[in-house]
Amino acid sequence: MRNEKLKDFKKDGHHRGEHHRGKGHGPKTFRRGRAIAFLEMMNLKRSTIKEQLGKPEFQSINQILVGELKAIDMLINEFIQLFEIQESEEKETSNNGEKGIEMNETN
């Protein structure tokens, strides 16, 4: 009886996410969605660090924040290249359309 239910389950296309294949929601789309979500998280961290740069209570660690901002910018750029994320996808994830640290932000 159990085997029959399993066969019906597989036959209906619910085994290992197969029910999504006809709709274009396969593993590649899932992984790409996770990559975009990770990029969104990195952009959020970037914007938080950028906000901290302008606050007086963080002036004592300003150089550390600048270094972290440069590092996260480098990681974001490498991630975008590695996963071949298009500009339209990137704009969806970036906050205020900011991209990269400006060279004159060295305070």
C-alpha cells in the first residue's frame, strides 16, 4: 500500500520538486534567487556601514569602517561578476542606486 502511494506521488510529479519543472521554477532559478537574496543582504550591510560613517559616535573607528566598506564593495563586485548578475537585477537589490565607494571617502 505504501509503495502504491509513493508511485502515485512520483507519478503526479511531486518527487524532488518536479512539479515546478514545467513552470520554469527549476533548481537554477531557485539558486539564482538565493544568490540575489544574498546580494540584497550584502547591499544592506553596505548601506549600514555607509550610514555609520556619517555618525559622530563612530568617528573613532572611521578608518575601520572605510576599510570594511571597501572590502564589501569588492565582494559585491566579485559576486556580481561570478554569478553574472545583470544590471537590472542589481538595481533591484541596491539601496538608493549606490554602487561602490567614492574615492574621496577617506575620512
